[in-house]
Amino acid sequence: MRLVFGICFIMLIGLGTVKAEALIPMIDFEDAPVINVVQALAKSAGLDLVLSGDQAQGQARKATIHLKDVTADEAIDFILRTNGFNYERKGKVLLVSSLPQDLAQTAYKTEAQVTRLKYLSAGKASELLGKIFPAAVFQAGGNSNTLIIRGREMEIKDAKELLLAIDKRAPQILIESRVVELSQSDSVKLGISYGNGAYKFITNKTTRKTAPAEDLTSTLNALVTDGRANIIASPRIATLDNQEALINIGSRIPYAVPVSSGSSTTQWTVDYIDAGVKLKITPQLGQDGDITTFIQPEVSSVSEWRTTSAGDFPVISTRNASATVRVKDGETIVIGGLLSETERENISKVPIVGQIPVLGLLFQNRTIEKGKTEIVFLITPHVI
């Protein structure tokens, strides 16, 4: 049985003292106590070493290391971090502790620094850095969007370098949208190709050729001019990259709700329910300029009022959809298929005699007209 114990040096023996930033061709330790490894590396780099904590625990931790072309500083950092040691370098002095990596327990001196953020919110930065650097403390500094960092010098330095990389201006995206209501027959005449319900292409009904929906806007404008389509809303809103934008156009419908009470008189309170056009959209800008959009359109209206023993309550008819679409800057996304069926009674009467009760029914003509309408959302994102 081969017993491997102690420290085996390859290319370290005979090196003597080298600069901490000089490359060491090879470092090879087999099943060696971590503290002994660090002592050898510190000595070769001309560093003084101060150890604290449970020495027996430090000696008990062993590691096998095979490194090539690294500096003594890099090797020490790799070895101590991967083996759970807390350490700090002050000039030529290396402080190593086996205490837990916790500011409340470490013997190392901590400091606090304030850094001002340009674009990233202090609250979000504090949450993000707290997960990456659990040994440090991050706190939003108030209305000036500053971040207070408390920790060791090395942790503060690393946190600031990371902040410099992520505190960038987020691009803004303008969302142009139109909500159009048209009859189902006119929708078919448009030759719209549905696919999975969300589309950005239009199919010519005669030639059956599919092309980008560049002429869709002019076609819908013609339908609006002819009175065969109705523009319900045409909102525009800007939002930051990867931030949800909400468009809500409609009414808040009030209705009375009974409130229980100990007295014989029933008390009422007023509650509200939203009805109208609602559009939730979250744009995400890709590196190649594509915009991935997460879209949730909804159209709702009061279809009837239902009378119950507790009072009259509105019945909301809702049409909604959900889609994820990737488009180029300026391309139009079309979401259709939000159908609604209506039923209308038309009554024509003979003048005068048609108004006579009971007898007038003989001089009336009643017809039931049924129709289907479709709500179409046209959404065009632009990078601004």
C-alpha cells in the first residue's frame, strides 16, 4: 500500500525566493496539509504569514494540487478559497484564519465605502451582490441611488469591479399598438394566416403566397374608412429592456357588495371591477438586434347584470391570449383569434297599428341577427 504523506514539490525546490507575481512553472502537492502548502508558497514569494484560529483544524485539512504557470498569489487564492479559509493580504503580510467567513466572527478589520450608481437601482444591486458576496453587507443609501458596502478590502474591491461591469444604461423600447375590432368575415377577407394564434405574416387569398405583413396596416385602414372595422384603442408606451409595460384602457365598473353587521340594517360597500382593453408586454432585446416579446392581450366588457339575493353584479365577458414572439426592430406582431359572438333582435313595425298592444304583434316583423367579431392586436416594438 502506497502511503502518500507530506508535501511533494516539483519545480519549487531550489527556486528560493521569487516575486509574488512571477509565474511558477509547476506546483504539485499530493495529499498535503493546506497550511503547509500555503506556508511553502508564501515563503517562496517572500511573504510573511500570520495564522489564526484552530491550528489543529487547519492542519487537518488536506488537498491535492496540480497547477502550471501560475503566480504564488493566484495559487494561494485558489487553495485557500476552495478549502474554506478566510484570508487577506496586507502588503507583504498574509493573514490566514480558519474562522467562519462571517463579518460578525472574523478577526479581520472591516471597512465601509459608498459607491454611486448610474443606472442600476441600489435595491436591486444590494440584492444581487448579497448573493454573490455573502460575507459582505450591502445597503441602499437613500434617494441619491448610492450603495453602502461593508466588508473586507478585497471583497469591496471585487464588488466594485462587478458593479462597474453591470451598471450600464438599459436600452428603451417603444411599444406602438393598435386594437382593432372587425367582423369575422372581414378577418377572413384579409387572408390572415393564424398558425398558433400569434403571427406576423399575411397570406394572399388568391395567390396563396405568404409574405411579411407590410401591407396589413393599409388594409386595416381601408376597412376602417369603409366602416367595417373599428379602432378600439391606439396606445403607445415606452419601457426599459426586460421590464413589463402595462396598457389598460377601459372603465372601472362599480357594484354594491353587502357587508354583514350586527344590526338589522344591511350595510353596503362599493367594489370595482376593470373592463376594457388591457395589454401586458415585456420586451427583451437580444445581442443581434432581435426583440423577444412576451405578450398578454385581453379585452373584456360587461355582458350583463345578474340579479341575486345579495344585489346586482356584473358578468364580465373576457377575451385573452398569450404569446412569445421574436421580431426585428420595427416589425409588426399581430395577435388575433379573440372572437366574440353577438345576438341582436331587430323589430320593424307598421306605423301606428304596430304600436297597438297585442294586436300590434300582427303588424310587426322580428328578426334575430347573429354576428361574430374579432379583436386584433397589432404591436410594433422600436428600439429608442
